[in-house]
Amino acid sequence: MVFTVKLIEKAIVVGFLFTVLFSLTGFANKCEDLSTKILRLHILANSDTKEDQDLKIKVRDKIIEKSGDFLNCATNKTDAKEIIAKNLENIEKIAQEEIHSRGFNYPVHVELTDMYFPTRHYDDKTLPAGHYDALRILIGNGKGHNWWCVIFPQMCLGSAKSNTACDSVLTDQENDVINSGEKYEIKFKVVDLFYTVKNFILSLFN
């Protein structure tokens, strides 16, 4: 009897949460479409010391610089993901050499993964919350503050070249979402709530 009551209570909670979830799906669906075209970059520092955080930025700069050598022929995320997958050992070597050149002996781990990102602002661009494919680079213990950006299309440096790359990969509507952060500020918060509710619902069944 107790089990039945708890099951009913859980069903009521899930039903309510799904009602909330479906009421938030409009803009969230547009953001999910955006995530299918973007490959993120995620770098975790060894720790939060100034030296380790500075090292993280040096590794970031080197990865962004060198990745352009083999990503410049990618025309969509599928291409970019395949190219990155084939170059994981090369990317790990680039990161490791940069770490050693700075006088550190930290190991580095590089992988392609799917992960959740909250809404993030990068200078004049805003990326909505969601699950994205990402190139993830873990330096040493990976216990320090991380750094996120977009490796395809290349948005990390905010250059005219990166803006042109975005124009060729994303639709006008998707570019508007990314470039008009203040315009969509409330909707971005709604998307964060959407995923909070969605992830909570999923956690009920794990």
C-alpha cells in the first residue's frame, strides 16, 4: 500500500513537471537545433592557482591556433567532429607539448564527449543551455575552473573570420539567437529552467 501511494505521488510529480516542460519547449527546441550544428571546446585546469589558470589559457590558445589547420576544410559539425576524432592524439600531443614548454609535467587527457552546458556569454555572443558535443581537454587533476567556447564554427576569438564562419554554418535565425543576448535574456533563463526540469525528471528514473 505504501509502495502504491509513493508510486502515485511520483506519477503526479512527473505529470506536473512534464506539463511545465512542454510549456517551455518552443524556444528550447530552437536552441536544440542550434546545438546540432556546434562543437564546443571545454578545458579544465589542474587547479585554481594562478599558475595553473594561466597554463589553461596557454593551452587554449595553442589548441585554437592549431585546430584551424585541420578544421578549415570542415563545412558542418559532422565533418568537424570526424576530423577532431581522427586528430585526438595529435591534439593531445599539441596540448602536452605546450604544457611541457611552460615547465609543467601534468598529464593531459583529450576526448570527444556529449555534455551539458548552462547558458554562457562570450564577449558579444551567447550560447544557450543544452547538451552539446564537445572537445574536452583535462589538464592534470582537472580540479580548477574550466573554460568553454566553440571550436566549430570558430567563435572563440571573436574575429571577423569567425563571424563569417558562423554565417556560413548557421541560419539567420540561429545567428540572431547567438548575437542578440540581451534580446533573448529572459528566454535563455527559460531554457536553463527547461533543462533543470528535464534533467530532474530523468533523475527520477535513474
